[in-house]
Amino acid sequence: MRKSSLILTILTLITIIAWVIFDVIHARSKVEIPTEIKNVLDPVNPNFDIKALENIP
């Protein structure tokens, strides 16, 4: 009983350490956004054309 709980504890510790390492690696990796997508993601002009809205039936 004591040996199995020790093995379980060690495996749990290894899992937690691996999880933290992979999470840090994932957080540090930088994703480069292509320029085509950057152009699409430009902010929309907040000034609405009121005349165009009034012409809608």
C-alpha cells in the first residue's frame, strides 16, 4: 500500500511539472499575424453616415 501511494505521488508530481513546463513554453511562443489579416482587423470608423441610414426604407 505504501509503495503504490509513493509511485502515484511521483507520477502526479511529474505530470504537474510537465504541465507547468509546457504551459510556460506555450505562453512564451510568439505568433506572427500575417499582414493580410492585420489589414482586415483594422478598427472600423466609428463615425456613421447618418444620411445613408435615413435612406434605408
